[in-house]
Amino acid sequence: MSKTYSDLLQETRAQVRLVSLEELKRRFDAHEPYTLVDVREVDETRLGYVPGAVLLPRSHLESRAEQKLPDRDAKLVVYCASGIRSVFASKLLADLGYKNVESVNPGFVRWKDSGYPVDKPADLTAAQRDRYSRHILLPEVGEAGQEKLLKSRVLLLGAGGLGSPAALYLAAAGVGTLGLIDADVVDTSNLQRQILHGSKTVGMPKVESGQQRLADLNPDVKVIPFMERLTSENIDRVFDQGWDVIVDGLDNFPTRYLVNDASVWKNIPVVHGSIFRFDGQVTTFKPKVGPCYRCLYPEPPPAHLAPSCSEAGVLGILPGVVGTIQATEAIKLILGAGEPLIGRLLMYESLQMKFRTLKLRRDPSCPVCGDKPTITDYIDYEGFCST
């Protein structure tokens, strides 16, 4: 004898544990450990969803469950609009090996009508959902994370070797506002590694060349150019513009110390990168969390111990590796995802193709971020080392 839809629903409901909206609200307020799964379709979730819910449309449940719900032992609470699709979804999840699944009855419509907490999805346009679709598929990013990126502000110190790949990938990722500070113009010798520029922009200010390239790459991104050298005279003006992260692609020690001190006092994380011949290194300095640059190097080295790329040379591809890692760190900080290189120094040796990680510790006697700071104002170190 064939079954009707009503028969199938009743049969499936009998095999699934049900939870009332009132009980779900109690658990929600008590912050009990469970994973809330919204199986409505994307268009429905645009009207809102229960805060913290994993958005997993019923039409993609079989194909994406393993990716979005990796722990089969976790407690899952599934809801839909009215409490019907969630029953079938719960049964399917149980068949897929999830051991602790419940279905909410009724669903989101009643939850919202009851005045319970509701989150609104990111306000992305159709074009943005298409452009950033591969980000949105990642549970660690999603539409909410992409909205964070679009609202974020990253300042790039230097539009040269390290700033080029970092700027390109941050713009492609949809970081909404990028600041570019550089006083130089594009030179033919730059083109071996500074991929933000091209032959047609030789002689043009780097910030102008970079602004044109980034606008073509992603019109969502606003570029704020600063055609000037960073000094103690302008650093407050440049830094006091609401930057979430600073990406340090500088090639001289005096400005690195200036940046370090300002970032500590202004509580802005800095993703530091440096390159020399065939080797590079990256770390992330986050004030009040890990060490600062002066914890490693309290004072700048003499000029003869700090040759620049123009004096010592650099493998053209090296900035691409280091700058891309810096961009990755910046995105992680914005999203609050993963483990940034705070308290760790990543060292890259290109000839041996080796990555090594060294542990860094905050120095309690550091003159800037230590327990009893002795440096409380900007210091110009121009006489110490060459650019």
C-alpha cells in the first residue's frame, strides 16, 4: 500500500526527537552547548535567522552536511519555517550518522512572531554574492564574514614588493577600504617584483599606479592614497583613520620603529613582513596580546648591518610569498578566524624551500609595551640606517 505525504510525515516525526520553541529559547538564554541548524533556503534566511545558527539549506543538506557539521557527535537542533522540513532534515542527518539530532516544532516564523532574538543576514548585493561566492561557501567566512571584510579598513605601508601582492589579494578578497602610503614613483627596476605596477605606469607615483590597478581589480574597494613618507610629523594623521589592521611592507628600520610605537599606543595590530635576498619572515604584532617589534629589537642596527634590497638584491618571487602570507594574516585578524602569527615568527628560506617557526615572547622590560615603558614619544632614527 502506498503512503501519502501525511503518512510519511507522521512516520518520520515518530522517529525524530522534537523540541518546543519555549525549550529552545530556554537553552538559547542559558547558552547551552548545541549547534543550531537552519535548513531553510537562502531566500528565506534573508528575512532573518536565529543568532548563531549554521545556515544549511535543505536542498544542499546531503552534499554540505559533512563540511558544515564535521562533528557527528555534536548536539544538533534543526529548524525550518514551520517545523516540517526540519523533521525530514533531522531524519536525514541521523541516517548520515549524526547521533544527537532534534527538530524544532514549530519553526522560525513562530520564533520571530514571539519576539525572540533574530539576526539579519549580511546586506550584500547580488553582484557581491556572485563575486565572493567562494568565500561565502566557507563556513568560517560566509556572508557575515564577507560583510566584515567589506566594512574593514587596512593600511598598507609601502606599495612596493610586499605591498603589491598584499594589496592585490586584500582587494580581491573584498577588504572595503585600503590605505596606500608610499612616496616613490614606479621605476623599471621595480617591475621584477612589484606586481601592482606595470610598464605603462613607470614614472607614475606608486600610490596612483596602485589605486588604478586596484580599482580595476575590484570596484567595491575604496583606495585612500598617501603620497608621502611616514614620519613622526604625519603618523598620527595617517594612523588615526580607523584602521583595523596595518600591513607593514617597509624596507627601512627607522620607520619600522615609528610604526611599532604608534601601533602599540593606538592599539592597532601590525602584520610585519621583511625580505632579504632569498629569505623572508612574517609575524603579527597585536598590542596587549603578544610581543611588539621592540621586544625583538630594542634599538635599530647600524646602517652597515642593514643593507636595503637595492644594495643586496632580492629574488623577485620572494615578496609574492611573504606579501601573500601577510594578506592572509590580515584577513584572519578581520574575521577572527584561525591562529594568527602572534608570538610566532614564520621564517621562509626559498633556496632550501623551508618554513620554520620561532616562538616570540613579550619582554616585560620592553621600553614601549613593557610593564614600565620608558619611551612615550616618537623617536626619529634616520641617522642609524639607510633606506
